[in-house]
Amino acid sequence: MEKIKKSDALLIVDVQNDFCPGGTLAVAEGDQIVPIINNIQEKFPLVVATQDFHPAEHGSFAANHAGKKTGEFIELAGLTQILWPVHCVQGSQGGDFHPDLNRGQRMKVFQKGKNPEVDSYSGFFDNARRGDTGLSEYLRSQGIERVFVCGLALDYCVKFTAMDAESLGFETFVISDATRAVNLSPGDGSKALGEMKQKGIKILTSKDL
Ligand code: VGL
Ligand code: ZN
């Protein structure tokens, strides 16, 4: 069991329609984490969400590169970039939070992926680490020392957010039953868990809270 303290925050990563079944970048069982996340929210003194929030011309969309398909690679912001289907476009229904996700008054939202020139998996920084969403500063201003990460997708935005949290000096936990992986390659989800453990991130389940 992990007793929740006043200096703990729950980070809900990208629980948006396009990452749930029926969405353009659907994660299998992505919607099944919603009731779990709703149940644990009330235990935390602070709950923060991230939202993938792309302009239609975003460079990570295969559709914006003539002759390229989803899953192929290009160079973007000097980094190798995998190409995605169009997803989480600003103002679209796919970019909205899952309708069943509880969103209390307290829940501040940090949007990412707004710059078309670079992708942004982490809720803290873009992939080139040039842009900062302000999440780290906000958590510190609220006296947060430990973060518990959940949401979508385990092998991309959850992993990058947890890795950055840990490297920024927050004690970091991932709630394994409150996340699901895209698994573009089979096993990506378990690989992500292994990489995170190696960095000192702790893995627990909602029942441990
Ligand atoms: C994500 C791929 C592209 C995620 C966002 O939220 O995990 N994955 N954009
Ligand atoms: Zn995205």
C-alpha cells in the first residue's frame, strides 16, 4: 500500500476520444481505464490532466507528408519521428476528453503538441526539449513531490511523462491498471514498464492506493 500524502499529484495523460476504441489512434481497451481513474481521483489532493492538442497541419501526421504512411519514419525537429494517423486535432471531438472522465473544478489541463514542427509525447516538454508546458513549475508551486501517472498511451505519452517527471526530481509512480499501450510492436507496453523501472520509476496498481 502507498499512503497518499498532501504532496502527491495524480497526472492523467491524454484520456481523449481518439486514443479510445472508435478513435483514429485507438488504444485497445483505452476506455476501460476511465472508471479506474475516476475512482482514484478523490484520493489525491491535486489532479492534473494533459491533452494532446495538435493543429491540423501537425508534422507527426502521415497525411501531411506526400507518399508517407502511418508507421513510417521521417525527420522532424532533427529527431526521428514515427508518423501517426491524424489525431487529437484542436477543436475536434477526437481531441476531447473521454466523456465519462470525471473532471473536477480543481483539474488543470496542460496542452501539448501545439507546435506543428515538433511532436510532444511528454506532458512536460516537447520531444526536442525546447518547449516547456509549465507543468513542472505548476507542480512545484503546489508543493508536489510525488507524481502518480496514468492514462494513454503507456508506451508513448505515459512513458515520456513519467521519465521526465523522474528526471525533474519528482518521485514517480505509474499506475499499471490505469494505463494501456498502443503496442505498435507487440510487447512495447511491457518494454516501456521495464525501461521505467530501470530509471527508478515505481509501478503499482490502483488497489495499492
Ligand atoms: C500519443 C502518439 C501520438 C499518446 C500522442 O498520447 O501516447 N501517442 N500522440
Ligand atoms: Zn499526438
